[in-house]
Amino acid sequence: MRVLISSFFHNVRFYRSLRFRIFLIVLFVGFIPALTMRFIMIRGYETRAMNQKISEVTNQSSIVAAHLARTDYFSDTSDSIINDELIQMSNLYDGRILVINDDFLIIKDTYGKSQGKYIVSSEVISCMNGSRNMSSTDEENRYLEITVPIVDEATGNVCGALVASASTDGIHDNKDVLSRRSRVVQVILTILVVFIALALSSTLLRPFDKVIKAVDSVKEGFDPGVDSIEVPDYTETRDIMDAFHHLMSRMAEVDASREEFVANVSHELKTPLASMKVLSDSLIQGGDAVDAETYREFMQDIAAEVDRENKIINNLLSLVKMGGGNEDGIELKLQELSPILQQLIKTLTPLAEQSEVELLYEEKMPVEAEVDETKLSLAIMNLMENAIKYNKKGGWVKVTLDSDVQFAVITVSDSGMGIPEESINKIYDRFYRVDKSHSREIGGTGLGLAITRNAILLHRGAIKASSIVGEGTTFTVRIPLRKDI
Ligand code: ADP
């Protein structure tokens, strides 16, 4: 059953709507006080009227009881003045009067029915014993009963009791009228509250409709710099629209950077193709006149361009693989870092010798860290390659391994040409080169540092470069020793 009910509410969309909830809240807030007020009012009237009636009947009964004590009614019940007084009083309250003597014998009943009978009700007994006034009400039969002691003034003894019952019809009739009238008021109030709830729930939420409309109206060509949709009605709607603009700006940025990337990729890929085209065209045009030596030379140049094209494509693939900071593809393993760095030194020694650059390695302390060997090797290899490539004859490249409490610290320093200060933050951008032609000449693709940075970010590490033009550059890489740090 519960499942059925909850599935019903889950499926009914209006139940989840804020508009419906506001409607309900306003309805309850308006309806419950009206209902309580009605209840309190009627109850208040009834209690007050009842108390008033009780005190009135009690007073009257006490007066008559005093009168009875003075006239010695117990020995002679034929006293017409007293009897008239009793009849009058019972008529006044539309009730009945009983006079009881100290033997619990009813010596007078204004109805005449119970005269001569004994009465042993608890009220009469406690009234006789404690000489207290007693009162009780009977809601169902709509009457109240007052029992007062009849006290002999001379001796102070209780010599009997007077029981007066009075109809409460008047009070109940008034209560019914009051209840009917207040019900009418309540129905009117409820209708009013429903209207107010409907009006409030729809007007309060109108700005949110505007937000939905505004967001819906956004077409493909939304330009966050130029187009602007404002819903300033509430702080919340303004915040939503601000967040929306922010999102659109981010998307525009991503779009622009993707377009720029595609443009750069096309340009980079076209350059080697253009060279190959020129080289092959000149061979074709030269025909038989081209000697074997020139042929070989041109073909070598074409092969170099093919290598270059290959390198760009491979770099792009590594970049795409590591892009977006997706850590799923990373395989971390706790391992010594020194062997990895030493292997890199070994691999790059021929290149360093060819460039007449000295390669140095210093392990300040053995360091074990959780790393993906392939990706870290690629990152540090790019740094070392750059340090050799952008160096001078007779220069040096030094790689150090160290660690502090939480991080492995690898530095790659060189005695090369350095990086100008204004470029230091841009060198990680894809295809950025400080000196385009020089970089191309020495086989750069402009992607190396972008790959390096991505690989290090995948390790949740950081990279920083400091450089003095003409003196050299130092790249510092910090990698957390454990992934969870
Ligand atoms: P490239 O393939 O052109 O080397 P990178 O992304 O590896 O591309 O480097 C970007 C640019 O940063 C390089 O073109 C070069 O101008 C500069 N650079 C990188 N490392 C060094 C270095 N050690 N010394 C001087 N300049 C460097």
C-alpha cells in the first residue's frame, strides 16, 4: 500500500512542483488559524456562559437556603410564601427544586414526583458532610445541578440541602447559533484563502517561469559577451541567471579554444605537407635533369618531413589521451624514481652528445612514489629533450631527484638560452613556441610542455619554470608520494 501511495506521488508531477507546495502552505497557514479561532471562540463562550449560570443559580439557591433555615420549613412544608418562592425559582431557571432534610428525605419537589423519597446522591452526601456548594453539568440532557447546604444559623449545623437543577438550553442554543455563523464565516474565509493561495503561488513563481523562458529562448548563437538575459525579480533568479551566463561564457570559451586548437592542428599538419609538396614538385619538374645526388637529398628532406608529421600526430594522440584530467587511464604503482630517471638519461645521451651538451644526474635521496611510469617518463623526457634542444654547444643539463615530506621533487636545469619572462606562463599552451622558426628548425612541435603538464596534473602534481634569458632554465616538478595525500 505504502509503495503504491509513494509511487503515485512520485508520478504525479504537480506534487513535486514548488507552485503546488506554496499553494498548500498558504492554504494551511490561512485555514488552520481560522479553524482554531472558531473552536476557541465557541469553547470560550460556552465555558463563560456556563460559569455565569452556575454562579447565578448558586447565589439564588443560597439565598433560598438561608430563607428555608430561618423559617423552620423542615417541620412545616406548607408555608405558601416559601413554596411560591421555590416554584418561582424553578420556573425562572426552567428547572426543578428539591429540598432535602438531614435524613436525606425529599420534603419538597417542585415537580411533586419525588416528594417523600430518599436521595443519596454523592453531591448531597458531600454537601451535607462538608457544608459545601456542589455543582455538576449534564451536557447530554442540557441541564446543570447545584446542591447547597441549608445551615441552621443558630447552631451552625447542616440541617438539609437544596438541589436546584436549571436548564442550559439557552446556552446551547446560543452556542449553536454562534457555531452556525462562524461556520459561514469560515467557509467564506476558506474560499478567500484558496484564492489568495492560488494568486500567491502563481505570482510568486512567475519570475521562475521567466527564467525557464529565458533559458529556453537561448538559441545556438548565444554570445555571452553581447546577449544578456536578466531576471532581476529575486536575488535567487538573479543568481540563477548569473550562473547561467557564467556557464554560457565557459562554453563559449571552450568552443573558442576548440576552434583555435583545430585551426592550430590543421596549420601544424599542413606545414610538413607543404614542404613535401614543394620538394616533390621540384623533383617532378626537374625530370631527367635531376641528378641522383639531388634526388637523394630531396628524398631525405621528404622523409624528415614525414617523420615530423608523424611526431606531431603522436604528440597529439598523447595529448588527447591525457587531456581533460581524466584520471581513469592512469596506472599508479609505488616504485623507485631513480631507475626511471637513469633510464631517461641513458636514452637521451646520444642526443646530448650530438648536441655537445653534458648530461648530469644527481640523486639527493632515494625516492619512492606512486607514479605511472610511462606517463612520468614522457613528461620528464620532454623536459630533458627541451633542455638539450634549447641549449648551446658545450652547455650542460642537470637532472636531480629529491623529496620533501609529501612530494617527490624532480628538477631539470640547463645552461641554455632561457625563456623570456612574458612567455613563461604561455609555454604550456598547445603549439606555443617562444621562437617559432627556431623551434621548428630543431624539430619542435609546440606540444611537448602541454603533454608534460597534463601528465603531471594526472599525478595531482605541479610544474613550475624559472628562467634567466641567456643563462638557463630550471623546471621543477612536484609529485605526491602517495595518491591520497
Ligand atoms: P617544442 O616542441 O617547440 O619544444 P614545447 O611545448 O616543448 O614545444 O615547448 C614550448 C616552447 O617553450 C618551446 O618552443 C621553447 O620556445 C620554450 N622552451 C621549452 N623548454 C625550454 C628550455 N629548456 N629552454 C628554453 N626554452 C624552452
